[in-house]
Amino acid sequence: MSASGLNKVEKKAAFSLAAVFGLRMLGLFMILPVFALYGQELIGYSPLWLGLAIGAYGLTQALLQIPMGILSDKFGRKPVILAGLLVFLLGSVVAAMSDTVYGVVFGRALQGMGAIASAVLALAADLSREEQRSKVMATIGMFIGLSFTAAMIIGPVVAEGFGLSGLFWFTAILTVLAMAMIQFVVPFSVNKSPRGDNVALPEKLGQLFKAPQLARLNFGVFVLHMVLTACFVSLPKLFVSAGLPLANHWQLYLPVLLGAFVLMVPLMIYGLKKQKEKQVFILSISLMIIAMLLLFTASHSLTMLVVCLLLFFVAFNYLEASMPSILSRLAPAGVKGSAMGIYSSSQFFGAFLGGAIGGLIASIWSEQAIYLVMASVLAVWLLWSLTMAPLVKSKSYSLAVNTSNEQQTQTLASQISELPGVLEATLVHEEAVAYLKIDEQQADLAQIKALLQA
């Protein structure tokens, strides 16, 4: 096995789990570009219920994300993932068979109860070596991004041909495919990755909630997804009023999303290579505020809508891609799983609240007012982000450690902490693992490994 590349099991795990994640997220996202229009045909429709239907999955996801990860640690990854997909399938069928907005909201909430994200990521970690884990996670992240783009394009086409119920039946078919992949394609894990790196530890959650730097990121991803779902309470209607029929919305989404990706890449490269991540981060939030204000004030010609959407998604894609990486650097050694659990829950809760608030604003004031309120929330995030400390370039490692008792483990932790380039060192005797955060420019990894195994 080459240490510099993925082995056969890692490749199979990366692409099969990425496909499972992507199929599920495709099913969740496809409603976004169409529900503002098709939801009006449901019995009991109101802007508030429309917003709840768009974001309902986020509430149950937020509540169950951490518990499902913990359950996967106890009962096994595959059984918990399959159970989650079964619940997601049930939710898709309930929504497909509903002719009332209340039934769709209930179905979407059921979809969210199949909260498998943390269990899938933990299984991916179990099936990969530590030095290759970031590549496996990056593959999954790439498929999530692709699923969003595909959903924006496929959603309007499927809805135009088969209606809203057809959209949910299509989601159900995708879920069955994902279940088959988990059962027959995804490898069974033999070894488990270090627990603290990939599964939330309940005893650590309270302490991480209070950590200022992590709180800033959790609030950020909460706002990011609140704005996304709130906007889609209104955006599809704006496209139609600008003269673009729903069946042709993919012709707008495809070039805009591809263009946003192309423009986002130089931002990411510049931020990383020039160590200007904070500046690019601030710029991205500012671009989103500009997009919201333009949507609120400008005349809604199709050209203006394309400009607004392009600004929004350049910023959204950059923030969505960069924030998990920043989180992994800021999270204390050994509790990355707990930090990511809080982050993911914040993300999904933001998606729920965005739909609910978007619908409420549309009911009380107008759909235009959504953009002004979202610009105000983004401004709060921008002001808080200005206090962000410069980001230190670091990399996390979880390495096997050979100690015979707790006292020896603590002594070794002190020795490791004093080595050049070691930013944090947490050794857990019960797990026989060392969680390290190091500056690769200064640290000698071979020396650290030798000391851990001495």
C-alpha cells in the first residue's frame, strides 16, 4: 500500500460513501428551486407553511445529528446508516402522497430524521488511514457540492414533467439506490478510527459551545444556511416574473453555478497561498450582503438576477468549502468529532429557521423584505468576523501511542508538547491514541512518531 495515495479499500469507500451522501443531499436539495411555485397548489398553502416545508428537514437533522453519530459508535455504522436511509425513504413517500402542505412538512421533517451525515463521515474515517483521511473527506465534500448543483438543474426539469409528487418519488428511488450501495458496495470496516476525531463526545459538547472562535464559525454556518433557504422562499418566483418559465430555470442555474465555482477557486488559492484567509472570508460575507441588497432594491430584470445569483454563489461556495477546514484547525486536538457535530447541527438548524423566517416575513410584510432582513443578519456576522484572529496554518493527526499507564501517558504528552511545531497534544490512554495539531513547516513528524512508540 502506498502511503502517498489511496489504496483499493479507501478508493472504494471514498466514492461509494460520497455517492450515498450525494444521492441523499440531491433528494433534499431538489425542492429548493421549485417549491415556491408548486407549493402554491397544495391545500393549506401559505407563505409561512411554504417556508416550513422548505426548511423542516433542518430541525430534525439538527436535533438528531449528534445522537445518530453516537448510536453508530455503539451499534455499528452500517446498521445506523441503513436505518436513517429507511426513515428518509419513508419521509419521501409521505411527502409524495400528500396533497396538503401539512403532509409535505411532515414528510420533510421525517426526511431530516434520517440524520446519517455523522455516521457516514465516521465510517469514512474508519475505512481510511489517518494520512489519507483528508482525501476521502474531500471526495465526499466534492460530491455534496456537485449534488447541490445537480439539484438546482434536475429539480425544475423533474417537477415540470412529473409535478411535486414526482419530485419526491424520484427522491425515494435515489434513497433505495443509496441503501443498496451501503449494503453491497461500501466496504465493511475492520478497524475504527480514533473516536474523539470523528464522533461527538457528550461530555465535551458544553465546553466547545462556549469556545469563542468555534462559536463564531457555528454562528456563521447557521447564518449561511438560514440565508440560503430563506431566499428560495422567493427566488423562483422572481425568475418566473422576469420571463423565465420554470422548465427553463436550469438554463440559469447551470452557467451561474459553474461560473461561481470557477470564480471561487482563485479566491481559495489566493487566501491559502498568501495567508489572507480572513480577508477573503470577510470579502465573501460582504458579497453576500451586496447580493441581498441588490435583490431588495434593484429592478428584477433577468440580467440583474443573474448578477445577484452569481455574487451570492461565489461567496456561498467559498464559505461552504473553507469553513469546515477552518473548523478542523481551530478545534482542540482530540475533539474534532464533537466540534463538527455542533457545527453540522448549527448548519441544519439555520436551514430550518431560514425557511420558517422567510415564510413568516413574506406573510407579515412582503417577499422582498426577506432580502433586507437577511442582509441585516449577514451584517451581524460580518461585524463578528472582523474580530476573528489570524488563522494559523496547521494539520491535525491522530497517531497510535504505546504507554502502559495514565501517568506515563501524561508525561509523554508533556514531552510531545515541548517539541518544535507541536501546537497541541492530547494523549488518551484508554484509546491508545495521540491527537496532535502541528505546524508542518516546523515539526518533525518522524521524530514525534518515534517518541510515541518508544
